[in-house]
Amino acid sequence: MPTMRGRPQFFETEPPLGRRISIANRGQIMRALILVAGCTALACGLGFNATARAAPAKRPAPVQAKSDAAFTSFIAALWPEAQARGVSRDLFDQVFQNMTPDASLLKQHTSQAEFIKPIWSYLSGAVTPARVATGQEMQRRYGQVLADAERRYGVDPYVVLAIWGMETSYGQFTGGKNVVRSLATLAYGSSRRDFFRNELLIALTILQQGHISYSAMNGSWAGAMGQTQFMPSSFTKHAVDYDGDGHKNIWTSIPDAIASTANYLADYGWQRGMTWGYEVILPAGFDVGAHEPQTSRSFSQWASLGIRRADGQGMPTGGEGSLFLPAGLRGPAFLITPNFKVIKSYNNSQAYALGVAVLSDRIAGAPSLAGKWPTGDKPLSTAQAMEIQRHLNRLGFDVGKIDGKIGEQVQTAIRAFQKRRGLTADGYATASLLEQVRAAR
């Protein structure tokens, strides 16, 4: 991503409960009620008795009045910065006229899934037969554009297709939120105000440059835009006008979106002519602790240790890779190249990068993975992952930020703990490992 997603609902301010009615007698009351189409005394919130003058209905204060006033002040304070970036006053006023914050986005931004999805569950949802088939159809339809983008940027076209498929299912689900409103809401009230404020100002400059109209600038709940979900800052750095119409249009121009994605990966260091990696088969009794995963070695060195490609082909004669065990020694194993980390620059998640990698291979015609996942393992919850991070820190293993995410730094710490305890040092976080980390002193 570079992106975050969701479809929370818009909120609306509560309508008035009724009109004030001043009438003299029961007959006038009844005639007045008849004139109010479809509105009974109960529905409108009017209380009265048959023998007394109706009491005026008390109008409640708008639920969001205070919040909306603060939001309006926040928007007004944006103008000097927007002006300094070349945004016109007319555009600024048109964009923010009558805008209200989308309160549901703040709930979306702060919510956390209770459980960390196992990588095999993630992949089963990411690499579906339908997504593979559609990717192959898109390859046939846009083969010339993909081939030209590969010549220009040196990026594997199947990886570009896979990112497109992962991000929006080839443009089917690009997000229904107005990007400016989403970013304004998050810049106003989220925990990452500075980040979203900058993205909001960049989005205004994109509008000022005429690449897209305000009404068509739609995207995810967090402001990721277009076919392959660029944040505004990524758009500014990496989007290209492939079709030459004067607009970098990643929303409706598929050639622009394809070329922009390839340019993004090239800018992040994609190595021309190199794959993302290979699924491999480890020899029986392989001592993973003696051969540190994530340490890069030549493919010939890995082959000398008895590691072979799962597809039966020989290892490359050049290049390097590192061992990647996303589910420990009990799951599939991979040798990944530096290009795998380039995919992670799009979305800093091992599961996402592997999803892109496997989907790209499947679109290119490769079979399913040979290795089997340890599906009997119970996934750690976010709270449990945070607990294992805290215990590892307590024991002197640096895990970085306590965030409930089992990334490379946490896996390195786990392997160090496993080595100290004489365990299989595969870096895989399980419930049984958590119990041992809890008890360690």
C-alpha cells in the first residue's frame, strides 16, 4: 500500500424532532396535526393533553454541533498551508464547502482485529481461482502495456498484475469513499494526524493539477486511491501518464495504473531480470539454527546444503536469496530475493508480499504450493502477540515496537530465544512458545 481499507458508514446529524406549535384549543390542534403530512404527535415528539394548550416542543442541540465547529476551525487553519502549496482559494472553498467529518472512520482507524489471521488463511483469500483466472484474462487484454512497462521499468509484469489483483481485484473494488473527506477526517481526529494532514494537502495539489476531479477522487477509508491504491504522496512520487493524455489517471486509465505500479516498484529498487524467489524443499534433518534465516547467500550455497526448488528445476547460477519460513519448519519454505522486500515496500507485511508472490506465479501458470501449512496451529491473538513481544524484551531480546505484529525483527528475537533454550530455531510464534517465554527467567 500502500494502503489501508474499509467501508464504514457515513454519519448524519440528527434531524429536528418537531415544529413549535402554538394553538388555542383541541380543534385547532387536530387540524394542525392533519396538515403535518404523515407526522403524528408521538412521531414528532410533541407532548400535550386534550384540555390544555400544547407545550412547545423543545429542540435538542445537534449531536455533532461542537465537533463540527471544531472541524470547521481545523479546515480553516489548513488554508495557509494549502495556499503555500499552490492550491487556489476557489478550489479550497469548493472542496470543503459544507464538509463534515466521517466519524465512523475514526472507529475504523483505532479498531484492531481480535486475532492475527494465520498466513494460510490469508493466502487462501488472496490467491483464489477466480483471482488467478481474472489475472490471466487481464494479461491477455493488457499484454502490450505490461510488456512495454517491463521494458521501461524492468519489473516482472506478473507481479504488477498480482498487486493489481490484491489491491482492488483488478479495479472492481477501488473504494467508495471521497479521498479528501476521509483524509480530512483522519487529519482532524486520528492518532496519526500529521501523516494524514500531509496526505490531505498533497491530495489538494493533485486536484489543483487537474489529474482528477474532486467527485471522482475516490478511494479507501484511509485515502488510498485508484486501481492499485496509491496514497497521495505515492501518487506524487511514482504515478506516470502512460497514455499521454496529460493526466496521471490511476482511477480509470488502466495503462496509467499499470505503468505507475511498475514505476513504483522500480523506484524502490526492483532488480531487473530477477524473480521474487522460489518455493524450496529442505533436506531431512535440516539444522535451521546453524543457517540463520534472513541471511543472504548465493543460490549455489543453498543448493550445496541440500536445498532444492519445489518445481524440480535447478537453482539459478547467479544471484542470492535468504531462507523464509513463514510458518516455521512445519510449513512451506522459500528462498526469497531482494525483490521480495521491494514488494513489501508496497505493503510492509510478510503475508501480503507472499500473497503477491504466489499469486504472480499462479497467474504465470505455476501450480499451487507443494508444501503443506500447519493448519492445526491455533493463531495467536493480538494480545498474545504483544505479550510475547513484552516477554522477549524482558529477556533481553529486542523486538522493536510492541504492536502485536510478528515481523522480521520479532522472528529474529524468537530464533535467538529458541537457540538459547535448545529449541528448533525457526522463529515461528505459537501458543506453546508463548508459554515457554512466559516461564523463562
